[in-house]
Amino acid sequence: MRCSPAKILDVANYNWSKYLSKSQALFVPRRIRDSVSSQWENNYKSLKISAIERQYPQKYRINFLNYHPDKLEVVKENYYSINYSEKLPLEKTITVKDVLYVPRYQAFYDLRDGSRINTSKMPWIPKSEQDSQEFESLYHQSIDTTKIKKIDQKFMYGENITLHYGHFLCETISRLWYLEQAEKLGILVIGQPHKAKSISDLKVSRNFVDEFMTALDLDSEQFLELTRPVILGEVVFPYPSLSLHRREVFSCHKLVPELVAQKLLPDKVTQTEQPLYISRTKLKKANRQILGEEQLENILRERGFAIIYSENLTLQEKIYLVNKHKYIVGPWASSLHTIIFSLSDSKNIFCLSDKGNLLPVFAQFDALKSVNSTYIAAIQSEGEDDNHIMGQKILDVDAALSGLKESNLL
């Protein structure tokens, strides 16, 4: 495919007044305090998230370029290790009556037997505490349940609301699929685990969470942030539609993002074959930048690629661009997860990947959206931790260009 030089596409001028008039600047759930009423009003809308009338292709193309043979075997093993299901995870969803929440462990307990209810994911609790008897059972905790307030209503558990873009699209929304099940429930959240004591402590200039929830007409009053011990009359724990550590993904995970895209996009988006490159060169934190990327960015700009900086865009702008461009290129990062908002059945992702590793979450999103993906081994990480998220990343510009040429993008 040949690209004629073109300036970066301008995002369409949308009418932002509806969003701006409703925007709360920060999506802050209601917090439990001593004065909270024991009678919770569950007068909320159920979310109509029926699948969009579109047939996704049963097969999609996956290419791995420039990997060393020994590394390629590991990368493919990671990629093909995921479990994908078209079914709703209703059979694994549980409902428990008389539930106690303990903020020290950010954990729920069944008052019938004192056992901890497994909500699957609590990485911000120290492992030493997770392995303790106190964490696993109320019988080892000095808690007088007769002195704890009870809200005798039914709720659903909704994870934590994180302001990390990638984790939001993977984990925060992983239980929202249940809102379609004709129940108008308050949603329990357990706060923001990173860099702040609670969601309301955070200050953000561009809040994609607010934009996402506003598009769904979900008011922050529907969300209850648990900050104190409280007994809840009944809680539904929807099974997560995407789990990173279990490497599971259910097709319903894409339904809520696709509904958001329907609400935020104009009636028709004309697709272009101009490749879109999502750059990280403007990120402020040095360890989030990739050495050598600026050189690649300049070359791609000269070859007619549209260049964007995801952190400077609103959610609506991001969604518009992934629907506008048929070919999307970028380093392996959360910004590529924006593909979950695509309403097109013809998408091609070109990921400049780590030379020795590929996180399974990329395979999960490929399966969800039937995306044709090409993974180009072009980034070397130095001084990283076991999760491949720290340390300096260095781009092999020649390897990146070679992979893009082999893919007919240059």
C-alpha cells in the first residue's frame, strides 16, 4: 500500500456541549459515611447493551515478524494460551446475602460462615496479608458485626475505578456486562488502588472515566465507594468478562465499549487507508518513553502517516481515530487497547513489540475484535522488573521499519 504525504488528520469538530454540560470533571462515587441512609434507593436504569448487529469474521490473521526463533516460541506460547468464550459468564456469577466489607483488606466476607468471597483480584494488598488467616476468614478478625451499619439493599460488585487507561479497559469494566441483566442496582467499587487513598483524592485534567460513564448515562451517584466496614443485604458478584491472570476473555467484554462508541461517534465515519501512528514521545515520565522512537516518528511523518499523542486526546477523539483509520501502528502499550471501541469489521493493528515478550492481553483484545494483528519485534527493555513494566525501553528503528515494509505500509 502506498501513502501520499498528508498532514495529520484533524479530528472532526464535534458538538461537545452535551458532554461538557454533564461532565463532573472527576467521576466520584458516593462514599459510605456514618450518616449514610440504611435505605439505599435503587432507582437506576438498567443498561441496554445488546450486541451490535454485525458478524465478526471467525478467523483473523496474526503475524510475528523479526523475532529470534527461541523467543518466537515463547511469544507464541503466551499468545495462544488465552481462553476465549462467546457465552455470558452467568454460570460463574454468584449472589450472596449478608455480606460484610472490610476496608483493611478491601475484601468481602460471607456472614453465614465468615469466609472471604473471592473477587479474584487484589494485587494492592501485600502478599503477606493475603496469605494470613485474618485475610481468609472473619473468625480470625476482632470485628463486632453487631456494631456495623447495614444497608439492607441489593447491589452488584463493580471492581475498582482506576484512572490507568489500560487497566480501566481491561479490569474496571469487566463486570459492567451484568448491567444488561434487567436489574437496576447500585454498583459497589473499592476505590483507586494507585497513588491515592480514594478516588476523590485524585486530580486529573482529562478524565476519560467521566466521559465513558457519561456516554452510558451512568451517574456517579449509582456507584458506592466502600471506605468503611459495612454490611450489605445482598451482593451480586458478576464474573469478570476479562481476567489478566487467568488469561480468560468473554465476548461480552466488548459490548459496553461498543455502546460508548455508538454514543460518541457521528452517524458515519468514512474510513481512510492513511496509517495512524500512536506515539509515546510526548509522555512526561522518562521511563514511559522509548529511546529512538522520535527518529521513527519523523520517518513515518515524512511517509504520510498521521501521528497522534494519545495522552493529549479526549476519549471521543481516540474513538473517532481508531474508527477512521484502517491501519493502526504503535508501540505495545495501553493506547492500542482503544481498538475495543472500533465498530468496523476491517481493522489492522501493527504493534512494535518487545523482542522477548508479548503480554497475553493483546491476544485477548485480538480475539474480542477479530483484529488482523502483526507483532514486530522491535523494542528491547533494559532494567525491567518481572512484569516488564519498568526500566528503559529502546526501539530498534531498523527492525521497526523492516517490519512495516514487509507489511506493505512503507
